[in-house]
Amino acid sequence: MEMINVNERLVVIKRKNMSDMHIRCDSALKGNGGNVTSGFTYLLKARIGTKSSAAYIHSIVNVTLIPLNVTQGHNGTKGYKATYLDGKNTTRTRYNLTLKEKDPNGTCFVILLEKNNREAGCELLVPASKRITDIPQICEKYYTNNCTGNSTQIYERDCRYDKLDTNVVGC
């Protein structure tokens, strides 16, 4: 999963077919260290609410990579499914993420996000430095043509991504 090679914050631009319609400014930042065998630590952040004054929440998750038995992409490399648990002990949700499309430069990604409650949908992500540029056509086209359901804009111009990590050790 080439997304693990991105060392800056990944920003969710839009999402299809998910019930959490009130979440905005969703992002993920990889922590230091980690590898394909041991997994990676990510800081997840999101704004709970559509108003710019709404509070941001965060969680730290451990992402494990599971090799897929299918070949992804045009170069014949095997892909991975990323999986992690998030939430409180009694209400933890398992998330499985599978990379469906990316551009060759690693500036956009479309993933299939599946929850253990059988809810599933697509997300279109970009590195934070690319959030105000045009989405590469390969990702936009895949998202539009292959992801079903209503699309929700997650990124908004008033999203705050900088200086949100100062209170979280290790990020």
C-alpha cells in the first residue's frame, strides 16, 4: 500500500456511502517508525460537526498490513489491506482499508473502507500539501465511476491541519 510511504498528513477530500455524515476535516498522520511486519502508528483527526467552530477529536491507532492474494496495479506487485481498531473498549470498530486506485506520483489515493458493521464506502485522499490543487484525473475518475452512493465533501477550506498535534505525544 503506497500510502504508507507518505510522510505528511493524508487528508480525506470526499467520501461515498458512509453514515457518519457530520464528520469533516478527516485526516491521518503516520507516526515515527514502523514497518510492514510490525505495522504503523497513525494519528487520526476529525472535526465533529459541519460548523468551523466544532471541536476536533483525535485517536491513535495501530495499523496492520495484511498481504492480499491478488495483484494490484500494472507492475505486478502484491497489494496490502490495512486494518485497525478504533473507539472505546466496549464499542471498538474494525476498519479495513484497501487501495483501489492511485496516481503514479502518489498525490491521490482512492480506498475502499469497510467497517465490521458491514458498512462500506470509498474515500478519496491526498497529501495535505496537495489539498487545494486539482485532484488527478485517475483518482477522480475511479471515485466517480466505481464508488457507489452519495458523495460527501469532507475537506473544507476552514479545516485546520497544522498545530493540532502538539498535545499528542509521539505525533
